Amino acid sequence: MPDATDRRLIAALRRDARLPVSSLAAALGLSRATVKARIDRLVAAGVISRFTVELGTGQEDDRVRAIVLIELEGSLSRAVIRALAALPQLARLHSTNGNWDLVAEMDCADLRDFDAALRRIREVPGVVSSQSCLLLDTVG
């Protein structure tokens, strides 16, 4: 479980994952070795699963990002999760409560790619229904 210092480190990495360890150390008031060790520990524990890049507005105009809400047949949930995890367009998959069982964040090359991914999701045995919402713009 991350402590307060880990949470400050994670927050700094969320703002800019390219910050050098020495800059992170200075900002947090820690030694470079301590910051490096904490990052390594957070990665090994699975708290940090990847470092990524967010492109600026207009850099990938054809890309389609979407949220897909998925209702499952309960007894097949693990098999569905495994099948969905194999989709290259899947950015993240979350379990949730309420009317939907899973929320899939999709990142697709274009509308045709999104259509193909959505078709594959709906064909997975155990998927009862789905609802998709295209993400038009990031506003905050």
C-alpha cells in the first residue's frame, strides 16, 4: 500500500512521467536513490503498471476513443475478462457496480477499427449487452 510519500511521487509522475529521477527527488525532498527505489518498488508491486504518453490535441485526429459499458452473464465473467483483455484496442478494463458489470476504455485507430472491436466484444460468449459512448473531446 502506497504511503503519503509514494502518493506524492505518483502524483508527480502523473503530471509528467518523463521527469528525471533527480528532478523528482528535488521536488519531493528525497535522495535520488530513495526515489529510484520507491519507483522500482511501486512497479514491482503493480501499483505503477506502465508509463505512457498522451498526445496533444490534433495529433491523431482519426483516433476514436470510447467507453463501452458491458453486461455479463455472471458465470462467464472470468472468461469474458480474459477475452476482452486480448483486444488490442482495449486501453483499460474496469469492474463496476450498477446496471453494468464492466467498463471498457477503448482506443481505436478509426471508426472502422472501433466498429470491429465492438463487434468482437458483442460476440464474446457471456456478454449479454453493451452500450458505447464515443469520447468527442477532452475538456478538463
